Amino acid sequence: MKMSCLTKSVAALAILSTFNAAALPKCADATWMEINYAKPQLPDSGYRNGLNRFITWLPSFHMIHDVVVATGNTATLTAKFDYGAVAHKDLEYETVRFYIRGEQDSQWQFLSEKVTNSDGKAFVTIPALPAGQYRIYAGVPADGSGTEGFVTVVDPNTPAVLFDIDGTLTLSDEEAIGDYSGIDRADARDGAYSLVRRYMDLGYQPLYLTARVYWYAKGTRSWLDWLGLPEGILRTTMSNETSMYRTAEYKIDQINRFKAQGLNIVRAYGNAKTDAEAFIKAGIGSQNSFTIGEDAGHFGTTAILSDGYFDHISQYVDDFSQAQCE
């Protein structure tokens, strides 16, 4: 039986990983995360559901819900497809194609073809993979649109630093509105870029955990790229209800899920009371949980008293230990 390119690649890397079982966890590769690859070539096909042709002229807000998974485990990835900045009409019962690309790959590899459900979602199983970051592309052959996300496979105790976005990396929560509408780019807090980049230089995996609802994912990835930061791992909520009314519970749950898969979140940054509550209740610790803005220091977190991060970087980050990874 012939092995597919993906199967061969996975098998070879799995063999190599057995020789490194006792080694330190793999460091995040910032250079690879920052490369913008051309999207894979989708086949030229018509609509499976003819009614969808009446919505695909609208701007797309497709997204992939980034996944963190421990080495040796499979994972189920969710992609959501919708159109229209106001209506957000789901792409129902339409064919979509998934592709994967690892750091070692010279091109995209076909993963699977699926059909969206009534909620515009499609699900694909990611095989057990060696540690590293993998890009996933999900495309709609009928109109050529698509979206990209990440699957991050981690060894135990992979070091990471968590960042909220609105009011933490941006100046305020309201900045997201202009960014989403395309009217204006959200302004970053002074030193936000340097803060994330400094931790990356030390070898830490960047992890972005936001209460923005899923249709902000496209703009959020674009904003991170505009700021000059790799996307790393981005998690948004999947509903307005969660975003508006269950933020702390959502973030506690997500942090615990990340930790259960092997991420060692050594520090976290936020601005809201819900961020502070989540960081402390999820066990990150008061000395490693930093909050900025009018609620700085809430719930026992360590307050950043200035409006930017440059003083904080010099006092708390420049002498921080190098990540224990290789």
C-alpha cells in the first residue's frame, strides 16, 4: 500500500521525535509563523448548495478555531464559514477543503474534504503529529474564498505567555469596532509590540486569548500581522453570549484546556476585571498575572501603573529567564 505524502511526513517526524523524548520541549519558531504563504489551489467546482450563490458575493468572515494539542494526540478542528459584516449568513451544506502545512513542508498538503452543517461549520480530524506549529487552510471551492489558522502541537511544559487583546495590546476595548468595520486600524498601546516580541525572543510561545466573537478573528489576525507580530495561537469565542456575559468563565476554561494539553503559561497580560479573575482562578498566580488600565491590580493581579509597557519591559521582562525549550 502506498503512503500519502502527509502520512510519510508524519511517520518520519514521529520516528525522529522518539529519539528526543527526554529533550526539552520545542521552542516556538517565530520566523516560520511570520511567513505569508500563497493559499493552496482549490479545484474549480460549482456549488453543492445552489442557494449559497446568493450570499457569497458578500465579504467573507470565515475563521478557523486554533487548536492546541499534546504530542501523540489527534484533534478535531472547527472551521466556521459565513458572509456579510451585518447579517453573518452561514454557508450551509457546502463543500469545503482542508489543507495542512508544517514547518518542514515545501507546499500545502491536502487533508480532507468536508461539508458544512446548518451552522456553517465543518470539522476535520488532525492526525497525531510531532511537536511544532502547523498551518491549516480551509477553502470553499465554489467561490475560492478561504481562511487560515493554526494547530500547535506541544510537548509537556511548553513555555508560553498569554495576552488579551482589547485594552491590553490595543488602547481600549472600543478600538475593535473601527478595526472590524475597516474604518481604521486599532491603535496599539505603547510598547505592546515590544512586549510580545521580547517574550518571543526569549523563546516563549505567544498565546492570544480574547473575548472577541469569532467573526472578529479575520480582522484580529490582520491586525496582528499589521503590528508585526506572528499570530501564534489565537482563540476567540464562538458566540455573542459567551463574549458578553461569560467572559471570565470562558477564559478560565480555555486556560485550563491549554494547560491540560501541555502549555506551561508562565505569565499572562490583561486589562479587564474578567481577565484578572480568570488568571488567578486558573492558577497563573498573582506575581505572574499582569493587568493594565483602570482595573490594574484587580483580583490580586500585579498592576502595571503606566499606560504603556516600556517601563514594565525594563523592570520585569528584560531580566526574565530564557524559556526552557530548544
